[in-house]
Amino acid sequence: IAPRAANIREIVTDGKDALLFDKGHLGVALSDLIEDASLRQRLGYAARATIMRGDYTWAGNARRVDVIAEKLLEK
């Protein structure tokens, strides 16, 4: 579950591997998840696959920052 922001939509897709909400509608999205166990399970599995495939973990992000820093230091 995440806000429907451009940077987040670059990584996940609403209804496929995330439940995105518009400003002021977090409660509605939470209610949808609370009431639908199969939705929670489906989105959870798909989100994990997306995160692992894109290496969007803390360690993966740190590696990307390290590469950028190294390139900047070479200049």
C-alpha cells in the first residue's frame, strides 16, 4: 500500500503488485486490505517478486548509491 505518486508508480502497478491510494484515501485502501485476505496475499506475493527482481532492498539501494558515488569521485 502506497500513495499514488509518480516515483512509486515507476516501480509498482496498482492492483498488480501494490494498492495505491490518492491523497486522503488511505483509510479506504486499508479497509480494502483488511476485508480481503486474497487481495492481501496476491499483492504481497507480487510485491515481493517486484522488489526482489528490481533489487529494491536497502542493500540494493546502497549498492546503487555506491556506484553513483564512485563515478562522481572519478571525475
